Amino acid sequence: MRKISGDFLAIDRKTRAKTPSQGIRTRSVEERVCDFDDVIIPLDPGSAVLEAARCVQCPDPAPCMLACPTHNDIPSAMWLIEQGQFLEAADLYRQSSSLPEICGRVCPQEQLCQGSCAQSKSALPVMTGALEAFVVDYARRVQGAAIPVGQPVGKRVAIVGAGPAGMTCAEQLVRKGYQVVIYESKPGPGGLLTYGIPSFKLTKDVVFNRVHDLEAAGVEFVFNTYIGKNLTIDDLFAQGYQATFVGVGTEIDAPMEVPGEDLPGVYKATEFLMRCNVDLELLPEELRSRPEIGKKVVVIGGGDTASDCLRTALRLGADEVACLYRRTEREMPGGRHDRELAKEEGAIYQFLTQPIRFIAGDDGRLKEVECIRMVLGEPDAKGRRRPVPVEGSNFIVQADCAVTAVSYWPDPIIGQTTPGLETDKWGLIFIDPESGATSRPGVYAGGDDVTGPGLVVTAMVAGRKAAAAIDEYLSVLP
């Protein structure tokens, strides 16, 4: 519901459009590469008011709202912030988003709301993400972020996976009075938010604050419990749960299938980020040590995870950190903003470069990476031009450490241990896209384990959609 009337033109659209943006402020490169603290300097109230006043209040439906997967009422939020009504703006965000403090930080706004801002045609777009994070942080400090709990309905739901989809599904269900228990294979909550996103992008306290909100609302977390190994979906139903939501993400790194991939010094991105960015006590026992990276590090891949690995290696003290990518920067799937930060911090990029072999030194550890040059051919099924090897163009890159960040699959164990649950050959779960219902009655799924690697915000939307469907399903059960 838009809160704006015609009298907003006290400052007309032309004036708003000409108001300069202060832009996103970051800590200096020299300071931030020495720690894992947040790179972004948060907005203060005065800056937030000035930035929100740049919104020209596009007529409905505003492009930013259409581009937001949650369809946040961004223009109304901007108006409220401009008036200094920060609490009201935060409440507005929470009506359509279960994780606004997180989405405001990690969503690729340049591809979504900010990228659709009318201001971007002639100036910097309105900093919608930073403003979202500002108001929900402000509201947490001033009044907390309690989740309203519905009257108990006497029914139990099990959630598999404590990541963004599972946390969101739980948040929506406790509002409706369900008893919710989240089962997580790792020692701590958050899934990708904790174990996959470095603290310089999303500090752990932001994630754990939301976890504490869920716990205060009655959600129970059961850690170190691997559904498919320690328990099965059938076991959960036998324990008295009437429905289950599966949101386990895609945490299995796809192999490159090249010689030497198993050498010491060659890491999968998921393990690398976990061991570098998470407190050791929150890691599985077999991962409770920091990786040895040496002085020369290469990261293979072009997504956001590759950027995270590059920036992590720089913070661990590597002298040379390079990204090897088989296409050009134009085809990179990762966000441009993260890439620019990585470049500022010292990462270099070698495009049209495909590693084909990892080579050990005399000590048995990685010493070199053999690569081949590529050229771009015809578009592939996704519309990106296909990389084609250049015969005889092989060359060597020196490396003490290599991190592969090429693709990710879901753990197939859920499909393998759940009779009647249909998955594809990679383990992705088939669902009804409108409800999240799987082929197994009472079992719902959403997030990356359905779509493949995606965004936090789309996983959140999937969790909300599934919670509504679970409520409808259970409402007719005795």
C-alpha cells in the first residue's frame, strides 16, 4: 500500500532527480584487507534521510518494486525514511520480507531494485539496499525485532536446513501457531549465511540476531543432525511431525574433473570459505583448522563465490591473488560491485583462461596450474558465448593454493533416502512452483535445492511460499 499523496511534490521530481547521492561508503582498502569486519560504512540518520529523498516516487507499479523478488513497497519506505519515520519503514519491510537485515546487505541490488531505479538513467540509483539495512538495524536497536507468535494450533512441522529458506519458513509458521523444529547438519545455524558468506559482506552477528529472534518465538534448533544419515524424512513423520520443509541448499562443490584436482593445496570453495571465515567451534570437527594458502593463490570461477574467495585470500596475507575465468568479464555471473571491491583490494583477473591441470612440486603440494587460452564462440543454452580452447596456447601459472568455485549441487541423500520424493539426476527436488509441494505428500521444498545456486532473497521467497502452502495443507488435517 503506497503511503504517498500528491503533496509530496513539495520537493518536485526534478529537484529529487538532481539531488546527488553520497554513494556507498567503504572503509579504506589499507584498513579493510587486514580484517574480516564489515567493509561497508553504515548510513547515519541524516545521510539516510537525504538519500531517501532522492527517490522520485515513480507511479505504481514502481520499477524497483517489480524488480524486487519480495515486491517490497520501496517507494513508500523511501518516503517514510525521508520523513524520519524509520520504525514505520522497518515495519513496512518486515511485512513482505522475513530477512530484510540480510537482504539489504547481500542482495545484488544492482541487478534488482537499484538496477531498475529511474535515477540510474542519468545518475546513481537510490541506495535501496543500504537504506533497507539502515532502518531495520535502527528498529532492532530501538524496539527489538520480536516475531509475533500465533495461537498454538497443536501441529508440528520439521524443517531440514537452517539456511535462509528454512529460517524464513519457520518464521512464517510460528506466526501461524505451529510448533517448528529446524534440523541442521552443521554445529551452527544460518546455512549459507553463516558458512558461505564472509563476514566482510555479512557479519555473523546480523545472522545470529535473526536466529535469536526465531528462538525467542519458540523455534527449536537441533544441530549436528544430518537428515538422510542420522535421521530420515520418514523418521521425522514417525516422530509426530505432520509436514516437513526441505531447504538444504547446494553445498556440494562440482568437480572440475581435471588431473591433480585432489592435490594438497587445491580446495573446494565451500570448504575454503568455511575454514577461513567461521569460528572453529562452529565447524565440523574435521574442518577445524585454517587452510595453508602460501603466497600465490588462484581462484577458478566467475560468480560471487569466486569474489568471496579472492577477497578472503587477500585477508589471509597472500601476496598475489588471481581469478582465472574462461570467458570475459562481460559474461561473469557474479555481481559487479563485489568484483570492483576485489579489484580495489588487489585481486587481478585473467580472462579467457581455462585451467586444465594442477601440478605438484617436489613436496607433493600444488606448485603450478597449467592453463589454456580460450576464445568465445556461439552462445550456449543460457545465452552466454561458449568458450572454445585455442590449440597450442598452453601456459603455466605459479600457485601455492588454488580454489575451485565453478558450480554447486545439492546433497542427493535426501532424494535417495525419501521414498516417493522425485529429484533430477543432480539431486534437485521437483516441486509445484506455486506451493513448494513435492511429489511426497506433506513434504515441501524451496531454495537452491530446487532451483540450483540462486539468491538469498529468492530462497526467502520460496520459504514464505512454502509456509503458506503448509498452513493450507495442515489446516484440513485432523
